Amino acid sequence: MEELNKLSYTIIGCVYKVHSALGPGLLESTYEVSLEHELLKAGLTVERQKPLPVIYDGIKMDAGYRIDLLVNEQVILELKAVDDIAPIYKAQLMTYLKLSGLKMGLLLNFNVQDMKKGINRIVM
């Protein structure tokens, strides 16, 4: 868990850099590519729009789910640019964690004045 905590600290530092440079009000896709760039600069591995299959009845199905950013094959980043984080967004990230077998995810809403209010850390 200590390794995940250190990784999330590094990720959040990158999130603050992106938000500080761009501010709120842009499209989610803009934050996604910018954050990917910042994470890569920090020496992390990043997969963007990674397919997340669903296993049902022993069959692997591509149901169209995509992880916004997967960092170091350990932390899922779900990005939003919305007025408020609805409970369904947290449920979505928890489902992604369950489907992937990963333990940590960050739900990031860039449409805030203070990025601290836009970070939701979920550990399962």
C-alpha cells in the first residue's frame, strides 16, 4: 500500500500542474492528453483510453468500457470536467476497480477553481 500511496502522491502533483496551467472550463479530453504528457514527464507509464473488458459467464466481452488513464498498471484515473461529481461517477470508478482487480483509483474533476476539491481517491 505504501507504494500505491507514493504513486498517488506523484500523480496528484501532476494533476495540480495541469490544473494550474490550464484552469477550469476546458473539455475533459484536453485535460486527459495534458495529464498524460505530465505523467510521462514524471517518468510514469501511462495507457490512455485502455479497453476494460467485462468477464461474464466465463466469456471476455468488449462492452465498450475505457479507462481514461491507467498509470503504472496500478492506478485508474477517471477524468471529468463537470459542475459536480455525481454519485454515479464514483460508482463507475468503483466498478472499473472491481473489473480490473486494481486497488486504487482517482476521480478527478478539473472543472473546479480549487483542484483540491476536485480530487476523490477511492481505495478498495
